Amino acid sequence: MKKVTVLLVVFVISSLSFTAEAQTIAKNALGLRLGDSDGFGTEISYQRGLGDNNRLEVDFGWRNNDAFDAYRLTGLYQWVWNLDGGFNWYVGAGGGVAQVDFDDDFDFDDDTETYIYAAGDIGIEYDFDIPLLLSLDFRPEFGFGDYNDDVDFDIALGIRYQF
């Protein structure tokens, strides 16, 4: 029985060593995140590597249309795993704060609403040999406030310079 256990442990450790790859992410990445769930929005995005496979992402964004102007600040902690070569996938969790100003030409009341939200994040990215990182992610957001008290699904393309 001991031989079977030892062989099983050796098999598991050797299997893990063959599947483990050295994952390195850039220490810093700065760029844009383009997209939104209800139109087009832009975020200035900064990523800070915290280790070999995790990072912090901070996004400052704005969105506007005929009905409102919105400003948002989002922070996410992300875990990154290598798929193959320069392809990675990642998941994250975090939250943010937003302010929405409704455009009502005939109403002189203050229509500004500030709310907080929790957010998740899942996506794929490609790390080029040059310092360019392209990503596509899906970010569900759970709002807490009078204006946004539901789930919002945000899909965006990220373009970042790594340094």
C-alpha cells in the first residue's frame, strides 16, 4: 500500500511540474478600455503587477449620451493564467464608485446620483513581443443606489502599453 501511495504522489508532482509554466506579467500597463453595456464608453486603464500571476487594475471612465453623463472609478484584483504562448486568461473581483448626472433641460433640480457597485471580471488577453497588450473582457457589475440597483453587463476591448 505504501508503494502505491508513493507512486501516486510522485505521479501527481511530476504531472504538475509538466503543466506549470513560468508566468510573468508586466509590472505596469497603461491604456484604454473601450466598450460598455449600453452604448460606448471609454476608460483610462492602469494595471500594476503584484506578483508573477496577479495584478491590480484601476480604471477611470466616462460615458455620456443624450440622457446622462457618467463618471466611474473601478478597482479590480485579478489573477492571470497562461493559456499558450502570449495568450492569457484572467478573472478578478472588485468594485467602484460612479456619479451620474441626468440631462434634463426643463428641470432645475439637481439630478446627480452617486452610487457604488461590486464588479467581477473575466477575460482573455494577448501579450505581444512588443510592449502591447490586447484584451477582451466581460465585467458584470452589481449596483447599490437609487439609480443603479440592478446588474449591468459590461463588455470591452482593452489596448495597453506595458512598461
